[in-house]
Amino acid sequence: MRILLVMDPGLPVPPKLYGGHERLVYLFAEEYQRLGHEVTLLAGPESHCGGKTITFGTNNLNRSKSVRLKEAFFVWRYLRKNRNNFDLVHNFGRLIYLLPILNSPVKKIMSYGRKVAPFGIKTMNKLPNKNIVYTACSDYCVGTGNVAGKWATVYNTIDFDNYTATPTVPANAPLAFLSRLDKIKGPHIAIDIALKSGNKLLIAGNEPTTPDNVEYYDTLVRPLIDQNQIVYIGAVNDTQKNELLGKCKAMLFPLSGDEAFGLVMIEAMACGTPVIAFNHAAAPEVIDEGISGYIVNNQEEMLKAVDKIPFIDRTKCRKIAEQRFDVKVVAKNYLDLFND
């Protein structure tokens, strides 16, 4: 099968550091190629994959509207010219990219990894269209855009082969918090849980950049980082992340915002590290209660869940997560949509 994968410019595929969505696209490109399909990747500068790569646009997340419009024109020209050269167009970029082939026979999958704008879905479905399936990375995320068209949930993924499971850790192993240090992510809550439970907490992630979150961080987080019990490591790469998560007894995920999936949760599970998360957004879909972690409703319940961590089998935690979220499983789920 001939597959075209499309991704917005802004960051290369795969990303050098930050870029969860770009990393997903790369994983699918490589897995489709491994399965014997002919893969073409259409993405920003410096992108590459095991198949053919065509680059366009500018790698700048703050690029102007005029630059983004030129990027759309490029994709439109490419799709008009090559619409008959592919069996499947799998788009992780802007929905508007599909406009020239919306009503062509080629099969199309439009995938979302964040909250969906219903207006765009309604507009595109008022136009003549065929052979298109919309997907989002959780039932929660599907619910934000399922106003028209055919929808399916296909979860986010990682390559579990890149993570090392740690079957046991000492009773005094630390807790982990791994995320951007914005208020919505709840690092102050993770610190509170660590202090009240008497556990060490390893914090990794980028410091805030927006004024409101900088004020939050300087007021409620930074003063409590003593580099003894509450340790801030900074941003981490994939190798460091694997090592960090593997040596922790659990990862805290006290999110209060609308996280479409929470990729870091399955990264922790791949290391055998269970996750304790608030009952919010997609977390209840990702965590298997009592097997890969615990879902809690507030800080008091999160504190109690820390005491239940020894009851979780870390090997089983990894196994069930791998069965649900490994790239080999998730890529097949996408290809099953094509076959249907």
C-alpha cells in the first residue's frame, strides 16, 4: 500500500527535543515502512524517515499567518498533482490540507492529538466528501469534535522497545513528576503529596515562559525546591527520561487541564512505573485501575494512593500498557480503519 503521511511544519519529524506529535508521526512512518508499505512523509525542514521525505515550510512554531497560508498552498498543489499516487493519506496536520482531495476516491484519515475545533469539522462535512475517517487520541478528545463525519478513537503511542522496564525498586524510591511546570500541570500538588508522604520527588520538565505561569512557578514551586527532598532536574531527553522514570516508585499526574491524552503516562508505564492521576480528561482511559496506576479525585485520595503503590506489579504494569499502546498495536488500529 502507498501511504502519504502529512504533518505541519514548525518542528522536524522526528523532533530533536520537544515535539510529541512529531515523534508520533515518525513512529507511524517507520512502522508502516516496517510492515512493507511504501511511505512518503510530507513535513517541515530537516524531517526524515525510512521512506521518501518531502519537506516544505518553515520550522518556527511562531511563524506568521501568511507563512502558514503558503504552506497550505504547497500541500494543496502537491495533493492535486499526486492524488492518484497514494492509497491512503494520513494527515496529522491541518484539516484544510485535505481540501483538494476531500471528494476524491483516495482514502483519508484525519488524526487529532489535541482538542478539536467543531467549526472546521462542520464546515468540511458540508462540502462534498468521501472516504474520510476522523480520529482522535482518546474518547475524551473525540468528544470535542464528533459533530459530523465518521469518528474513531485511536490512542497515542510509543515504541516500547525504546524503554527499559524496572521490575522492582526500593521502598524508599522517589516519586516522579514529569511535565511542563505550568499551573495546569500541578507541580505544586506533586510537591505537596511528596512532603506529606515523606517521599523524595524528582521533578523534570521545562520551566514556564508565560507571565502568569512564571509568577505561579516563582511563588508556589521554586521556593519548595531544596534539591534534597524536592529535586528539580530540568528538561530531559529520551535517555534521561527512561532512567528517571525507571528508578521511581510512581509518577504523579495531578493535571487540572484538558489533556487530550498524556503521553508521559504511558512512557512511565513502559518503565514499569505506575501512574497516580486525577480523574480528569483522558486519564481514566489510559490507566488500568490497580494494574498500571490509580485514578483519584483529589489530593487526599492521591496521598492515600501513594501508600497503595507496593500492591502494583511493575512487570504487569508494563505488559498491559504495551498491549494497548505500543506502536505495533496502534499502527495496526489505523490500518484497520483503512481496511474497513
